[in-house]
Amino acid sequence: MRELLPYAGKVAALLKARKETVAVAESSTGGLITAALLAVPGASAYCLGGAVIYTRHVWRALRDFDDKLLAGARPATEEHALLRARIIRERCSADWGIGETGAAGPTGNRYGDRAGHTCVAVSGAVERAITLETGSDDRLANMHAFAVAALQLIAASLAESKRAGTR
């Protein structure tokens, strides 16, 4: 987890400087994104929290959840990651949402994606989504790589929104 702290620290500094908040809906990272953000001192100023939503069953356990919210998007796609980011941002009244969905390994998922596949998205003043393929079946290494990708994406999105003059 310590290797995630420089990335989380950058995100924390950007969010605190802007007085903005973030919430996270993650799957194959198992809470690492949220944990990294919370590990930076002063996290209560910018991190509202996160949810590890690993199965559709857990989505349905959320208050007022309707399957239509996911609009038929297949898990482990950029579209699904973006929906996760939007839903968690809206549900938590955060300025930014991070969504992650993938297959950490050692095997692929039931949708045909190989181990080492994830999609990460950010929703806020700008929206972006990326796909990462590590080519590895090392579950723990993939979880960390996925978390790094998510933290890098939110940092880049914060910088992009500042350059574009959006909040």
C-alpha cells in the first residue's frame, strides 16, 4: 500500500486546494483506491468514502438501487466504470467520482476479459475512462496497478479541469 501514497498524496493536495471531494466505487481493487486516499493525513477534507461493489447482488443492496441505473452496461468496460463513477458521485454528493471494474486474476472474469484487465473512470467537472491491460495474472500486483491507474486518472482529470477553467 505504501507505493500508492505518492499518487494519493498528489490527488489529496489537488482536492484540498480546490476544496473538492471524491467518492469511490471500486471492484477488483478491493478498496485499495479508497484506502490510499484515506491514508493521507487530512483525508476528511476531501474523501467522502468508498464502496467495494464486487457483485450485482451488492448493487441491489444499495438503497433505492434500480438495475436501470447501469443501463445494461457490461461489467469490466469503460462504460460500466463511468456509470459507477457517476452513481457514487451522485449518491455521495461528491464533486468527483471514481469507478473501477475489472479482473485482477489469477483467472479472467465471466465476461471474457483476461486477468490483468480493468477499466477506470472519473466523473466530475470532466469525465474520462481508460482501459488497462497488465498482461499479468498476479492478483495482488494487478490490484495495485489498477489502483495506481485510478489515482493517476483522477489527478490528470483534476489538472485537466483546472486548465479548462472548470471547477
